[in-house]
Amino acid sequence: MLDAERDFQMSATFNQPEINRKEALRDLVISLLINVAVPLLLVYLMTTYLRFSELVALSVGSIVPIIHSVLELARKRRLDLVAVFFLLGVLTNVVAIFLGGNPQLLVIRESFFTGALGLFCLLSLLVMPRPLMFYVGRQMMVGNDPVRIQRFNASWQDRYVRSVHRIITIVWGVAMVGEFLSRVLIAYTLPVTLAYAIGVTILTCTLAGTFAWTLAYIRYATREGQERRELALQGEGDTTSS
């Protein structure tokens, strides 16, 4: 009985009625303001009005999410993923700046972040205790509530939950790396203006399509998990009655 409950306990991740989604959304908005909006505003002001170089502005803007990440790590012993993603974006932009102003590189530049994110997704399957999208889902669904975080972490013991998170991570990794490689291909085979227009279209479609697939797959996984739990409970009931 305990094994069956452990194996089919999907509600701990995807179907928790006690999760306060408004709280999670509020935490996400606050994180976006601190780690994205404020740094981007600093970059805009420094480059537009103070005439600093983009490299200097990005370096100063990154200080805010770095400080926030250090405070989060000290208080809650975990990193804010929004801050991590913003810093990853800054890092890829800095790399692009150092690579120079080659027209092809300017076309590719917007995809450095997606390529790095996709690679990070795939590497997390090999080198991290849990895949990247497990942590993304945790932040999106339970926010900063320590009790809900603990419950979400405990759901990793469920085999089906592990499979769902790994599949989502693989899809995001392949989609993001594929978008980057396609941008490289068109940058070096098509005229720059056309390559940029097509590249932006590919990026938008890839992000929108991957998000849409993720939402649909989570709905499917929730239904599938519920059916598995019901079958497991029916099997236990039959065993008990016999």
C-alpha cells in the first residue's frame, strides 16, 4: 500500500488545491521587478542619458540580481531562478559584445541566451540532482512558502513526477538549442536583414510553441497521474476485500 501511494502521488506536484497561486504569482512579480525591471531600467538610463557603454551598463545592472541572489541564498538557502536567468542573459550579452560587431553575430546575439538556457537544461539532466525544469516549476507553482517547497520537493520520490519533469526539461533543452542552431544557420546562409527577420520569427514561434506545449503536457500529466492514483487505490481495495 505504501509503495503504491508513493509511486502515484501526483497531487504533491501538479494538483494541489492548497497551493495559493496568488501568492506564487505575487512572489514571481516581485522577483521580476527586482531582478529584471530594475536592472533593465538602470541599463536604459546609463546608456541613453549617461552615455555609458553597454558593457558597463550591463555590469552595473547585474549588481541588483547578484545582491538579491546572495540575500536569498543566505536567508532561504536557495537561489531565485529569475535572477539566475537574468544573469545568464547578461553573461551571454557580454560574450556577444566581446565577440565584436560582425553582422552575422548581431543576428545570432539574441539567441545566445536561448542557446545557453537549452544547454543548461540538457546538462542539468546529467549533473544536477533534479532537472532544471523541476526548479522552474517549483518557483512558478509554490513561490517562496517553505512548507509548500518541502512538499513539492518530496514529490520527487514519485517515479511519474520524475518522468514528467525530465520530459519537460528535455523538450525545453532541445527546443532552445534548436532555435540557436537554426539562427546560426540562417545568419551565415541568408542576407543579414532577411536572416534577422526570420530569426526573430523563429525565436517567437519557438518560445510560444514550447510554452503552449508545456501547459498542455502538464494538464495531460495531471489527468494521467489522477488516473494512476485511482487505479492504484482500486487495486488496494480489491486486495483488502479479498
